Amino acid sequence: MGEVTERIVASAEEGLARLLTRADAHPDADLTEAYKGRRVADVLTHLHAWHLLLEGWLAEDAAGRVPAYPAAGYSWATFGDLNDALYAAHRPLSYGQAREALTASHARVLALVTTVDDAALGSPDAFPWLGGDSLGEVAHECLGAHYAWGERVLDAAGVPA
């Protein structure tokens, strides 16, 4: 495993462990306006949904197709709408189901990321459909950096660490 891959994996594993420890201790915490009145489970499903997007992008790329990035019918200017659609799609999941879905997709995405050559992960030119971002940056944003976002939501809602 190369240096870029190791950093992504370490950040993801550490971040998910911290987030889940905290979420597991307060699965029914009131997130109030910190996250649009949504639940702790909704933080987990948000993360899971972005894992699914990353999996889809990589599957499309592997099939020789240009992925819809960030998603079909959405642009980065409308990613708030995308997040709302992802919320609506995963809203029915209980905390336990959300946690299980997140840990499973986390493992799948990490497995996919570790199959990509370290040089390709770090190159902004390796995946032109990313518009100049490297796959490593995008993977980190969908993993470790996104888990840190989840903790910031819990912080803003006053959920104890």
C-alpha cells in the first residue's frame, strides 16, 4: 500500500471509529437545527449515501463510462438538492440499520480505494471526470473528512463527546 492510500485508510478508519463511538453513545440525540432537525441516524445515512456515490463513480469509470459527477441530474451548484434527495431515500432506516449500512459501505469503499495505484490516486489528471481533483482527494472527502463533518454536526448539536 502506498503513502497516499495509507493516509486515506488511516484517516477513514480513525474518523469512523471516533464518530461511531460517539453516535453509539447518543443514537437518539436531538440534532435540532445543527442538521435540519434530522436524526443521528441521518448523519450516518448521509455518509453511507456518499459512499454509494463513490462506488458508483468507480464502477462507471471501470466500465469505461464517464460517471455523472456528482450524480445524474445534479451539479456541484445543486449538491444541496442532491443531499436532500439522499436524505429522503435513506430516511426510513433506523439507527441500527444506518450504522450497519455505513460500516458495510465504508469497508467496500476502502477496499476499492486500495485497488487503485497510489500514483493514480494522487494525480489530478488520472480521472478527468473529476474536473482536476485527484481520486485520493475525493475519496478522503467521502471518508475521513466526511466523518469529521459528522462529528462537527454532533458538536453543533451539543452531543457529548
